[in-house]
Amino acid sequence: MEDSMESGNEVSRKGEKGVRFAGLALESNGKEPPAELQSSSGWNGLSGHLEKESAPDSGGPSAGYPGGFDRPTDGLKPLYEEMLAYIEKVYASAGSGEDFSVKEGESLVKRIADFGADQDSLFVLALHEDYRKRYLISHAANVSIFSIRLAENLGFDKKRTVETGLAALLHDIGTVRIPEEIISKKAGLTQKEMGILRQRPVFSHEILSGLGDDWQYLAQTAIQVYERIDGSGYPYGLAGKEINEYARIIGLVDVYEALIHSRPQRERFLHFSAIKEIIKTGKAKFERRCLKALVNVFSIFPLYSYIKLNSGAIGMVIGTHPDRPLRPRLKIIYDSRGQRLPADRIVDLTEHPLLYIVDSVEVDSVDEKSVA
């Protein structure tokens, strides 16, 4: 969840050979982030100047890909809905001081982890479904799904993967103690309101500490999710390995998830923009291996996102290559003349060196073309 509503102009990095990201090599260019980012309270300065993207204001989900195209998410949609229902129930219980079942949440996380490579449809759903009015609930589910993938990429065994996923699912439970007028405020928060909001990891720790000895790692993780390895986080300004490993992973995923989904104060950002900004300004705040895992798992252009090629054609990403994140496999939707293709045309950019991506495309613009 974000702490600040600051935004500005996004800096474009395009070269004559397509989109280039100096930061994706995770090497510092020796320059400090702009002053407004360093002082921004938003995710400790990570979101200060991203360009806003459009998203419907709806209580239900708004898909980040057109309904007219194949949706690979239907098979695991019931499991995702179970996660949302569980979190809603847990938050309601925690808000009224009642007990809730952690075992039920652990069972859900184990089911996701057991899918292994078959998690893709659930992963795509978490990437692209956008809940405006239920964002606290969907945020918890999405961060859990994403954290499981990151833990797997980092080589965690099943036990540690499940623990990471469960800690992610419950990491923001303290939000139930934050006044609704702060959570739902559409304008920027005052300094006093920001101070109240930043108490949520402390509240999460208090709630989760009461679950018993077997679950103390959940409380320890929750209070450290907003710490950063350079000491710039909160509530205690911990640094490096003072922050537990689960919290270091979930803290990064929490930022990414918040950027790519809508909030009461702003619209969602393109996945492309989110990855670029995190890599650009997060080198000092997050572990290098976690940043590399983030790029490996989510890619710069994740599954079912849309891109524009140097030829003018628009395509949808249907496959990625972790070792070549700028060269995904595409289904071309519109040709270079803007004409909708009557049949599928699959292009793997690793096999077409003269084609390259020049931009990421918001799904709404693709929808508009289809009815134009």
C-alpha cells in the first residue's frame, strides 16, 4: 500500500534500438535519485514521478486485458476468490478483536505453492485484475501470490516458500486499525495522517503476536515489511540483515503490487513503468538478488501485457525469456497499418532481430482501437 500520492512526469528511455534500461543491469550510474524522490514518503521515495495510467473506478475487478481475448485465468479464479474471501473474513475478525484461523490461510498458500509451474493462470490474474474499492483485500492476495513466485525463483524449499506466502497474505492486517477516512482519502495525506498510516506494521505485529508461538515469524515479518536495507524504512530504521529475509522479499513485492493496481488516490501504472522505476530508484533499498528475481519473475513486459513494435504493430505478450526480458513471445493483435488481424500471428522476438519493442501500451487504448 502506498503512503504518498505524489506523481509527475515519467522519464522515457528509448533508444534507436528500442527500449533500453541502464538500470536493468542493476549497476549504479553514480547519480542520486531526484530530490523529490528522496524526500517523498511514497514507498520511501519510489513512486514520486510515475505517469498516471487510466483505470475504471469500480467496486469489482476491471481486467488489465480485454475480455474479447483469451483469458487464461478461469481455471484458478475460484481459488483467487477463496483468497479474497479469506482475507475479508480475517480482516473483519481482526477489526473486531475476534480470533481467526491462520491454518485456513496456510492451506490456501500451500495449494498455490503445490501448483508449481501451473501457477501461471493465477499469477496472470493477480497481475491484471484491478479492484478499486476492494484494493486492501486484493492487495494482500496479490502480494502473497507474487511472493510465492519470488521465493521459488530464489530457490526456497517448500516450507520457506509457504511461510513467505502466508506472511505476505497477512503482512498488512494492521490496516484494519487505521481510520477509514485515511484509507479511502483521495487527496494527499497530511503529515499527521501519514504518521497514523505508518503505524500499521506496529498494529500488524500486535495482532499477529497473539496467535501463539508457532506463528511468531508472521508478527516479526509484518513489523519489518516497510524497513529498507539502507536504513530508510520504518518503523525502526533497520538496515541490511537486521531485516528478516521474508520481510525483505515481501517489502519489494508490496511496492510492485501497489504500483500496478489502482488506489483511491490514483490510477494504476503500466508494468513497464513500475519495473523501470523500482530498478532505477531501488538499488539501495532492496537486495540485488531480490531485484534480479523481480525482473526474472515479472519480466519488463509480463504475460498478457501489450507492447508496440518498431514496425507499428501492437502485440500481446504470451511468453517471456528470463535471460532476454526485452525479447518476449507475442501474439500480434494489430498490424503496422493498424488493422486488426483476422487470425493469430505468433512472433518470438528472439527469432526476429530486426523487430524490437518501442513502447508499452495501456490496455484501454487497445480496446479503443478494437471498436474504432
